Amino acid sequence: MTNSSTEVDEFGRLVVRLPDEPAISRGPVFVALLWEAELGRPRPARLLYSSRCDRMVYLSEGCLVQALCADRAQEVVDGSRTVDGRLIAPEAYLKLWRRAVAQALPVHRLGLLHNFQLLVHMRGTLELLREARCYWDTSPFTCFREVLQRYPQAERQSGRFELSLDLATDGAARAAWHINTMGSQAVGCEMQAWTSELELRPIASVRQADLFDVEPVETDDVLPH
Amino acid sequence: MSYRIEYQWAALRTTVAGEARFVIAVEGGDNNIGDARRAARRWEACMIGSARQVLKQAVGFAASCESEMLRPLGRRCSAEAYIRRIRCLIESHEQTSGGLWFPDVNLLPGHPALSFARDMGWPSEPTSRFGCSEVHVEIPPQQRELVFQLVDRFSDLRAWHLVKVDGLLGS
């Protein structure tokens, strides 16, 4: 059964697996990507459920399914969301995502296969962060000063902390998770004093293999000397 | 941490303007309320509306299965299995024996459904539940099926805001 008048059609999904490292979660953690078309117009790929209250979130399988049940799986029931142009049962919809989790792509292959980079951006007020401590014994940092020693470029003269990490680099996912935890705890109720977000950034460079597939430009004009 | 256990499910079916409408009654309760031998439980209306509306509400509840805050028969259950259970319930044509439902509308003060109730000529009076102010709306027995109009118009209202169930055998 197809439905052409649907508001949103979901035509792709991908789950990216972050490296298995201790102290992030009891099990593996993921980032979810979605491709959808709204009223027939395809939209660029985007991240799903990647932040809560202006703070980055890594998802466990359970958290992802729970979040889907709260919105998108309900939308497939009333037909306002289709999958590949077809109406689908909510159980089948969740099964698609479970399969995506089972076949999750390691984060370091995201650039190679999909031309995307997964970045985390963290910003905060240094004054509140300097004395922050980390209480996780598996953290690469015991306090925020060690973060500043490892990433001196993050300390800005304006009194701000600004750090961006590529999650495909070794140890970045774990470092980002601990820095975010420390930052969130340090600022307490001053929520605006610490923000962190994930960004899905298309890689601008052309793949080398594509360079020789370009059609030659046909023109009668004589090139000027 | 406490969690909810569900023990029994029943679909009370009625037909409104040629379309099947359901009140899904669930016998359930918290795992840590009761005595040492038996957790407390009671029947209550948990989902209400057309098959599609009920299924949508079931998907919302299924989120809690994934976090294990909701455990049918005290066991872990996937979200998909819970949705399937409710789908089977509304698609099976077995009549639940003895069960009945009746409107018992209790709304928060200022809820837009109150002006709908006023337009319908239904009397209302302020009341309180668990220390919170509510407005009780009286729907005449001969108009009881109009409660489904509230479900259609106000998707934020839950079954327990609108109806009560009775006559179902406890486990």
C-alpha cells in the first residue's frame, strides 16, 4: 500500500556505533542518522535525538527505541510518516531501527562510506569550569585542568572554553563524554554556562575515484590566449 | 526502583456511528505496593478510542517497556511485543464477559475540553484528586458515547481522565 499525500516519508536510516569504551554506558552507544522527505522534498541527513537540554547525548539501543516510541513510531500509526512511500506497522518500524542498530557502522567508517564527519562542539564559561573534577575512575581526566592541558587551544582569551572534537579520532568519544559530564556538573543550575552538541558535517572534498568520472565540457568557443 | 506490572488486559468494544471504538482496561499496579505475598493491583481504563487511536497510545506506553518501567506479567518485554499484544486484543473479536465502562470525566481547570463540555450542556463541578484541583464533568448516561468525541478532539486526554471500568474479574 502506498500513500502519496503523507507529510513525511522516511527513506533512509543509519546507526553509527561509537567505540566500545568503558564508563560511557553499560553497553554499546550509538548516534542515529535519518534521511526523510517532507511533502515530497528530500531533506539532508540529520541526527536524531542527539541532544537534550542543550547537552549532547549518546544513545543506547533502549534509549533509541524509547525515543522512537514517543514520536516517530506513533506517526507511522496515523500514516503521517511512511517508510519508502509505504504505510508500515509500528512494530515493523521499530524492527527497521533494531536492524540498523544490529548493523551499526563504526564511526571511523562514516567518512569513507557516507562522506560525513561526526563532530562534537563544547562551549562553556571557564571561570565555572576550572575547578571541576571528574569522579569516574575510567575517565582520561581527573579534573578540568587536565582537559585544558590536553587541549590548550580550547582556552580562549575571552574567558570561554570552546572545543570541537571529531568522534572518529581515537579516544574522542570517551573524552567528549567525560568533558561534557564534568562541564554539566560544574555549572549546576546555570544551564547556559555549558552547552555541547553533536554535528553531522558533510565532508567537502571530492572522492579521488570521482575525479575521473567528470564529463568533458563541450564548447565551440575558442579559449582566449 | 519501582515499576508497573500489568496482569490482565481487556478490550471493551462499542460501536459509534458504524465505527468500532474501544476502551482498553488493564489490571495493573506498582511492584512495591502491597503486602509481602501479593502486589496491589486494580483494573483501570488505560487506552481509549478507535483502533488507530488505541494503537497509537499503545506505542506511547511501549516506550516504558524498553526502560523496564512497565513489565507485563512482571517480565521484561520489548516495545514491539507490547504493541503486538494490544493489536491482538483489538483485532480479536472475542467479547470480554462482564466488563463495562462508563464516563467519568475529570479535567484540569482551564482545559479546552471544558468549553466543549459547556457547549454540550454537560454540568461540571470543581473537585480535587491527590490534592490537585480538577473539574468533574457529568455526561448523561444516554450520551455516554459522546465521550469519544473528547478523544477525537483532544489527543492529550488519557483514558483515565475520561472513563472508568467495572465488573472485570481480578487476578
